[in-house]
Amino acid sequence: MRILTICLFVLFCAACGDRPSAAKAPSVLDGVLASGVVRIGVKADSPPFGVERNGVRYGFDIDIAQALARRLGVEPEFVSVTSAERIPKLVAGEVHLVVASMTQTRARERQVDFSVAYFEDGPAILTKCDSGIEGYVALGGRRVGVAAGSTTAAALATVAPEAMLVEVPAIKDLLPALEAGTVEAVASDYLILLGLAKASGHADAYAVPGGRIVSEPYGIALPQDQSAWRDAVNSALMAMWEDGEWARICDAWFGPASNLPADIRFALPTIPR
Ligand code: GLU
């Protein structure tokens, strides 16, 4: 009797089809299109990618996010995220995507999905001009500030394993730590460091010795298993690349007449229509 009951239960479960854990998540694309609003996680403290000052947001990522929303035909609603908050807020469904100087890594791929790369930059260090630190080798035994939840610490470990890393909560805390003397150098992505120095109003007081440790692709982070949503985002990015909008945005932030002229050699990977 007991065996019969178990057999019947197994047959019943099989007839029910999908197990509850395999239930399909609601489509993020459908939800966004139906509501007409896309919630986008962006930085508020990472010039020139995402800045918020006096309630106004600006930066390369803000422009990319705005162009993306327009191409999807919806209104963007921006939500500030620190480096450490990007994945938790996305996984919790508080934002539909994250456009926040975010490196696509294989470790992060285990928790979230990524669009095609839409930019690239890489970790570097910033010091005070008079620090005497001329490159990564000099970091041995010195305190170096890094923002929590960023790829920076892992990259630094490859070139300066003897550096003593001091984690600060967010990118906005890097320069204050350097100014307070808590650390002797700070590390983040190269263009962010230049942006922070510029925004401080006394960029001449700082140096970025050593260049980028490595080049890392920036991706737009998306929830896992939302293929239609990722396709829509990728299509919009590729269209921006093809019709020149990406180049106009890049020129506005990094071109010769911009605040932060830089040699950008990135090419967005496109696939045929
Ligand atoms: N691109 C790096 C990262 O995603 C550092 C910059 C940042 O944290 O925003 O971790």
C-alpha cells in the first residue's frame, strides 16, 4: 500500500509538469514595456560615468542609459547604486538593469547577466604628487584604498601582492581617505581616478602612475535568465553604435573638447541585423 502511494505521488508530480523551482520568471521586457518605465541603477559618485550633484545626474553611463531607455520607448527612472550595491539591487528586482562602470567578470556572471561590452577601462592607482610612489612595485607595505564591491582589489593583488588594501564603502570615499592620510594611494578604474582628480578642483595635486593594470570590459548588468530583455538591450546598444550615437556620447565625455580628453579605442561588438 505504501509503495503504491509513493508510485501514485511520483506519477502525480510528473503529470504536474515543471517543478516549482523551474517556474518561469515573469518577463522583465514585458513588464518594462507595459509600465513604460525602466529602473536603472547608476553611479552617483563615479565621474565621468555617473555623478549626481544637486539632484542633477550626468556622465557617460547616464547618457548611455538615457539613450537606451529612449530606444526602448520607455522613461528611465534612475536609482543610485554604489559598486557593492549593484548586484544585490539587481537580484532583488529593485532595478531592471545596471549601467554603472561595471566590469563583466566570470564571477559576476554567476549572479547576473551582462549585455555585450559597451566600453572598457581598467584599474589603476592615484597618489598625491609628492608621495614618491612611481608605480605598482612601490606599493609593497603601503596602504591602498579600494572601493568595496569592485574588481580593483583582485587586479591590484596581481601587480602589488604586498600592498595593504584598505576597503572603503564606495568610490566617493577614496579621495577623502587619501586626503586624511588613512591611505597612501587609492585604486579604481583609470578614467574614474582622472574624473575624481578633475572633480576635486586641484587635479595637479594628484598623479596616476603606472597606467592601467589590465583592460576590463564594461557591461550592462541584467537579471539572470531574461533572454528577451538582454536581446532588447543588446539590439539598442548595437543600433547606438551603428548610427553614431555611441560615438557622439563618447566624444562628449572623452573627446578633444571634453573635460577629460582620452584616447578611447573601444569598438562595440555588433552582429548583423
Ligand atoms: N569597473 C570596476 C568594477 O566594476 C571598478 C569600478 C567600479 O566599481 O565602478 O568593479
